[in-house]
Amino acid sequence: MLNDLAQSWLDAKAAEAAAVTHRRDLENKLASLIGVSETLEGVENVETDAGFRIKIAGRMNRKVDGDRVQDNITTLFQALLAGEMIDFAGVVGHSPRAIVEAAEAEQASADEEAAEAGVEI
């Protein structure tokens, strides 16, 4: 009995993985047919002739290069404290406030994703 249940569970997990792969393949084909941009941010809605409504959500994954920040941390803090425009580590012409706001938004997004996944921070 236990062996049968264990095997059934493994079979179900394999079927689930195959279904996820198939669904993702279909989603990629839909996105390709619709002509969704790789840089889509936000939501795009499309309605088919048959009345299907397709909602496409695009999210950009922004990551901070920790090594670059570590190498330039003193310069960053001096610029932030002085309220100056900065130009280093690939961030050109953005005000310190905009950089801080972007970092806070990224952290809030990461916290939200972790909460949705059930991870306690």
C-alpha cells in the first residue's frame, strides 16, 4: 500500500512537471504570435476573434551588482549625502533620490515575492 502510494505520488509529480513545461511552451507561443516585446513592463491585453481575452504581464528583473556597489560605496554615500548627480557603476545621470527610490521599490518587490512564496523575512 505504501509503495503504491509513493509510486503514485512520483507519477503525479512527473505529470505535473510535464504539464508545467507544456503550459510554458504554450505561453511562449502565444507571446510570440501576439508580438510581445521582451522588455514589456506592465500588462498588455489582447482579445481574439473567438472572444478569448489574453492578459500578458511583463516584469523586469532588476538586480544590483553587489561587487560594483561594494567597490564604490564611499563615493555613493558621499554623493547621496551631498544630494549630487552621480555618474558611476553604470548609473549615469540619475539623481541619488531616484536611485534610492528604485532600490526601495526593488526591495519591496522582493519582499512581496517572498511573502507570496511563504518565506518569512
